[in-house]
Amino acid sequence: MQAEQVIIIGAGPCGLAAAIELQAIGIEPLIIEKRNVVHSISQYPTYMHFFSTPELLEIGGIPFTTANDKPSRVEALSYYRNVALRHGVRINAYETVTAIRPQEDGSFELDSHDRAGELIQYRAAAVIVATGYFDHPNELGIPGEKSDKVTHFFREAHPYTGMKVAIIGGSNSAIDAALELERAGAKVTVVYRGDQYSTSIKSWVRPIFEGLVNKGRIQMRFASRVVEIHPRYVVILNSKTGERDELPNDFVLALTGFHPDRGFLSSFGVTIEEEGYPTFNDETMESNVPGIYLAGVVASRREANEIFIESGRFHGRKIAAHLQQKGINS
């Protein structure tokens, strides 16, 4: 069994930032990441630009430089992997933690499996869960949701050229996807449960989107829900009038947000609050299980998007201070 002072689960920006903060107090943590470094960013739309400015995404004291006002996905991937390399962060990529067992002495035993399926076991004084949300989309629970024409992720518009696409959602991710799809020649309908545009839409994007809606190049269905998905159409219900409408359709992008892996957190004793998010102390980031900490989007208490890099990058500083108080770095 491999002994570590601290194990971090997840090599996203906030997991990397936490590792660097621990290095600063004399701890060399091990990050275990089930896919690649900053996997969630690699899954963002190919040509996406962040809402945040580069300085708000910086970690580890290394400047994030870009020629643009807003950094792109490609620039972020390059930046974060280079930060990890320059700080010499220890990362076991493509390895999945499957179990965490609290021990009577306050430490933890972890089971992990590598790409070949081989079991690896660890013991650690503390564990930081920085797993994000991206693997767990909020499902609709409607007939047809599991069909091949439905996805909860949008990467790029090209495959949808000439297709009838329904986008479920009204946040920035839905609006950005709609704009890109329209430019690629898709026939786009946005289905949104709100009765007016979301106030979270980026201020410089909303006028462009509204202009296309007003010109009829994008169809907008307010106060509406997709309630059934069929091979050649979807059924839309207007929540105000009760009217049901069959809309011809080839693909559905259900951009309805994500949530933490509640089952995994609960398996080692972290409680889930009524609104569906894990219990933790805002000052220390420690969960209700002593020695288990949360960092990044998993502790956001709301939908995941890039803004949580801005705040989540500082979670590691709180955790490092608390571990130092406990004497784990000594």
C-alpha cells in the first residue's frame, strides 16, 4: 500500500491550484485523475472563449498570457498543462479512485484502478476531492432522452450542418451553441423554461442572439419544455398555455447543466444538503468528514461553468492553511 500525506482526486484547474498551495507549505501531494489533465476544459466546445479574463484564471503564480481579451479553450489547455509541468505536480493520469475508506486513526485508505484495471491501494492523512461536475449531466427524465440523437455536450457545429437541432436551456452554453450552429447552417430552436432571456447571458452576446431571433434565423420558445423525444420530432409543452407542439427534429442538445457525483461522495460519508450539494465548511473547505476536503466546482452549490475557476482556484489556499494547523505538513 502506497503512503501519501495528501491525495487530490481530480487534475482540473482547482485540483492543480490546490496541489501548488500544498507544495508551498512542504506537502508534495499526489493527484489521481481518471482522464487527462484539465479534462473538463478539453471537453468544452472546440472554439470556445472563456467569459473570464486571463488573470482571473491564473494559478501557481504563473501569468496567463493571450493576444485576445478572453482566452480560448486551446490557450487554457496549454496554460494549465504547462503550469503543472513547471511546478512538477505529481499526477497519475488515467487512474480512477473507486473507494475511500475512513480509518479509526483519522487517515484514509483508497482503492484505485489504472488503465489496465489493476488495483492500486493508497493510505493518506487527508483527501481533497476536486472532481468537478462534468461527468454527471442533469438529466430531464423524459421519454427518448437516452436515444442516440440526444447529447448533453456540445463540441462543435460542423456535424449539425443542415440539421434541425433543438437546444434545451437558456444559459450562456445554450446561447453560444445556438449562435455557432446557426453560422454552420443548422436550423436551430432554443427551448427555455424561463419566460424571458436569462440575465446571465453575456452582455456582448445577447444583442447578437436577439437579433437573429427577431430575424427568424433562430427560433426561441420561452416558457417551454421538451417533454418527449422521438426519432423524427420532439414534443414541446408550453407551461403557460398547456399547448403541446410536435417540432420536426434531427438532434437534441440538452444543455441543462451538471451536478456532483453524489453517490461517490456519500460512499465515504460526505452528507448531501437538501438542495443537492455536499456539506462543507466555507472557511476551511473541509467536509463533514474530518480530513476530507472539497475544492473547485464540486463545492460551488450551483451550476458549473468557467467562473468557478475564478473562485475555486483559491480553495487550495484555505485547505493548506487548515492542514498546516493540523500539523499534517510537519
